[in-house]
Amino acid sequence: MVTGGSRGIGRGIALRLARDGAHCAITFRKDARAAARVVAELEALGVRAVAERLELAEPEQVAPVFERIEAALGRVDVLAANAAATAFRPVLEQKPHNVRRTFAISVDALVAMTQAAVPLMKGRPGRIVLISGIDSFQAMGGHSVLGAAKAAAESLVRGLALELGPLGITGTR
């Protein structure tokens, strides 16, 4: 399962997983046509693929999406948390809703996705992979809020590795 899989890095991750023989679920927020094109690319590689619309800023949408993924693919082995969004502007110009949205997408949704994905890993080794960025540990103009959210998500993944390791599920960034 790859968030933000309809373009960019997420698309690349999904294609790599498919080349390695993995059936793939991707999520997208807006561009259903782009998601459908990626599904076609994945299926051309001989795997099953589905695309699900998911607004990660609304973590309550996560569980139903995972239920549909389970119905279509049967399980989840890898959760690649790739999608992110922010308003790239100085902190003094940030609006409260942009800060909340950035943290909801990077942190709240990761918690919800983990809670939904782990039961679908069905006792097999699983992976939770966070795609982060340099702004999580290096100050960059206009990136303070996203960097803080990604740093929080990285901390969460380290905790997940500790908590879920005994189940055979590892987390990495």
C-alpha cells in the first residue's frame, strides 16, 4: 500500500514493488485519471492493483480504505507512507489550518494507517516505511512545519519498530 501513489516518488515505489511481484494498492487525493494510469502500469507488470481515493488529512477515512484493500488484495505486507502536504511558507505566515493539515497527513494518518494495516499483515513479516525528507533534520526556509511533522513521524516510526518488532513488523524511514 503506497500513499500518494498516483505520481512522483509514490508512483516509483509502487512500480518497484510491482516489478518485485507485489500486488499494489495506491492512494490518491485528487487525480483519479493519473491513479488509473498507474494501476494500468502496475497491472501490465503482471500484478493486481487498485487505487483508492484517500484524504489523509481526515484520518477517519483510513479504515474503510483498508477494508476495501483487504477485499481486493487480501492482505497488506508493506505500508509505504509517502504522501505529504504543507504550505511552504515562513512560520510567521502559517495559518492554523495549514499546520493542522500538515500534522494530520504526516502523523495522525500514519497512526490510523498503522492501526488498519497491522491486522492485515496477518502474522507475517510486514514493513512500515516512512518517506521523509531532509527538512526533518535540517532547517530550510519555508519548510519548518513540514520538517517538524516529518520529524514527529520519524519518531513515531522508531516507536513502531520497537512496539511491532515482536510481531515481525519493522518500521523504517
